[in-house]
Amino acid sequence: LKLTIRFLQIWTVLLVFTSPFFGAFISKETAYETAESFGFTDAAVIDHQYLFTSWRGCGVGDVAKFKMTMKNSQGKIVDNLFVCVGLLKGSTIRGN
């Protein structure tokens, strides 16, 4: 029983200290697929952030933020949009 409790304590500490970095492993392809599914074309990732994304305009459950430029359905280039990606929650497009 002591070994199980100790194992759970170590596992919890590891999760607490590594969870802020989960967004570093989210691929840019996820952001491209999200932009494409919303009808945007010629998408390009400018920046990839994964620390404190909820303080930078994304939701609480989001682990990665991709700042992007893309072309909308009218052919205009939009550069103030970003894609927020969460674990087990999907992706959203947000603007400034």
C-alpha cells in the first residue's frame, strides 16, 4: 500500500510539472487543418505558444496557441487570427 501511494505521489508531481509543456508537442498540422475546415486558405503559422495560453486569449483547457495569417473566403489576407488547441477538446479559431 505504501508503494502504491508513493507511486501516485510521484506521478502527480510529474504531471503537475510537465503539463504546462503538453502544447509543445501539438503539431502545426492541427492548426492548418482547423483553418482549412473553417474555409481559410493559404494559412501560415507565424508563432507557436504553449505556456500560459489561457492568459494569452485561449480557453482554460487549451494547451497550444498558433498565431497565423490566412486568406478568407473573400480573398483577403487576415493576420490577426490564432488557433487554440486543447487536449481532448478540439481546436478553435479566435481573433484579437
